[in-house]
Amino acid sequence: MLDLDCTLDFDPAREEEFFHALPPRSAVFLIELRQAGAEPLLGRSADLRKRLEQLLRPPDPASKRLNLRELAQRVRYRETGSPFEQSIVTYQHAKRMFPRRYRDLLRLRPPALLKVNLKNPYPRCYVTRRVPSNDAGAPANGACYGPFASRRAAEAFAKRFLDFFKTRRCQIKIRRDPAFPGCIYSEMKMCLAPCFAGCSKEEYDAEVVRLTTSLDTCGGSLAGEIERERERASEALDFERAAALHKRLDKVNEVLRGLPEIVRRIEGLDAVILQRGAQDQTVAVFAMRGGRLTEPFFLRFAELASQPRSAEEILRQQLAAAAVEPYADLGEHLALVSRWYYSSPRKGEIFFRPPARGSAEQDWPYRRILRGCSRLLAPQAPLEEEKRASRELATPGEETI
């Protein structure tokens, strides 16, 4: 956990000394109250000194703004270098202090995913916000892909992408009744129609495998399949079919261009998120394994210059040692990451681990990550721009809890 590592006692008689000691920087803070058992105030701000002056200076009699001057006993805080780090610190402490209502306080909502429910004898692909537990050893009841920016974005992609497959889209229970009239998709030859035994179980399973393989490869297997068919048609001098396949390939590529890079199978969602640290020449590294965030570590490049090991070697060791907390909630971590990833403007950089090839796990792109660190350590944006980015990332009502 990223602790609130700075503490200041509040004494109204020495308030100028207190406010002078506060940094005018982005931070997460906790105001502890004098009354025993009183619930503390957890908040975050792009300017800690200004925010606490609003809360602890003598109140304006005509104002209805919250004021804790007569109640505050102590302030604990942690400086943060980015809105993303700020959101992670707020989440960790809100979850510890308010275990029953922190999701509502932070407005955490699981992101939209595409799910292929493999538990059903005749699976279909649909949009859901029910994030699987993804615990080690848990049975694989389905394949989930995401996160998407919104349910509407997931539905728009699914509607176009599923046109290239013949899996069912209906929600009825499949009985394989030849007397069943079927649906419009079966009439348009866009579904194998298992509802009235229009295909065998093996044929439908093969189409589901084709769908999941294409989603696993972010559409690469589908595009490759059409390219191979086009080449065979050209070699057979069937130019009319080759031209039709070329148009189909263009449609596939058009659909895939709208797919965000972060959307992939959840258990294979491995990435490194880089954020500027609160200290000079420092980069905060947040590794993500299977959609869950690990405990971040900090690369302090001012100290690394005197180390006998290279920065790449230190990065390799830190990423190898990064571990996910045993009780980390997959849906909450995906919500935090997707909120940052789809924010505008988005501060920081993200690098994805290449998908595994066969049984061999691919390594991280260390050189690209280090070049990303160099870009982050460039001259920092003005404070006003940092405040604006922090406000745009935070949802309304998240500044204080």
C-alpha cells in the first residue's frame, strides 16, 4: 500500500506555521478529528495547501462550505506525481477505511467487457459488466475481453465484429427443434442456426473456437484467414472471388482500427503504466498482471546513475519481483485502469506485454519502457495544466470522501 507518509498536527494558534509546511502540490490527504470515533475526511487535491486552507482557515459566516477548523486534530498526506497515482492512493485508503461503501464513494463501476460464455452448450458473445473472479484454479467458464470505454462502445464493436462469424446472438434456450422457425440471422445465413438443428454441435463448436481465437489475437487470425483465402482464389484465377475477399478484408481492418489497444483477453492483460513521480527525476511504475495492478515501484534516476547495475537490469528485476495482492479485486482494478486509459488528456504512458507464443511467455519491451521514462522526465507541465488534468480524470464528487 502507498502510505500517507507525512504527518502534521493542526493547532489553530499556530496555523501559519502549519500552512507554510504544506506543499502546494498534488496530494492525497486524511484529516483526523479530535472526537473519539469520529470518521476522518479522506480527500485529494491538485494543490494541497490551497485545499486545506479552504477546510481549516477561519470560516466565512456567509458561506456554507465545509469547515473543520474546530474539529481537526492531525493531517496525514502523501504527495503524488500524477492523477493516476492519486487515484490509486485514494482507492487503497478508501477501501481500508470505508470497506462497506468505498465503491459508492469512488464511483467505481466495473468496465464493459465482451464475454463468450463457454459454460453454455451453444455459446454466444455478449456485452457484460460482470467481471469474473479470475482466481487461480477457478474453472474457466468463459472468455472475457476488454475493458471498453463504455457499454455503448463495446456493443458497437461487437455488432460489427460478429458479422464475420456465424455464432448465435439470441438469448433463447437452444433445443435443436427442426420445427422452430429460427430468427432473422439464420434467414440471412449469418448464424449456423443450432436452434432448429441447422448445424451439428461440432460445427458450432468450431465456429466458437474461430471467434475466440480471433478475439485472442485482436482480429489477427481473422484477417490472416481472409488473406490466405484471397491468395488461394488468386492462384486459382478466380479473380471475382479474390476481389470479394479483398473487400471483406478491408471491412475487417476497418472494424479492427476502432479497437483500443488495451482491449484483449483479461487473463492476458499484462502491461506497464508509467507515471511521473512526486520527487524529481522519479518515475512511478505500475505493473498489471492479468488485469490486476501490482504494488508500484519507483525508479529514481538521480540515484540510479551511481548504481553499478544498468537501469534496464534494475527494471527487469523489479518487474520480475512485482506480485499481485492475494485479494486484489479484478473488477475494481480494471475500473481504475480504464478510467485513466480513456481519460482525455491522458497523462503517462502504457506498454503492453506481447502475447505468449505457444507455451513461451513473451518478455517485456524494456527498451521501449525506458524510452518512455525519458519522455516523462522531460520538463514538467505548468501547475495549472496539472490541476486541469487532475480535475478531468476525477469524476464529480471524488475530491473529498
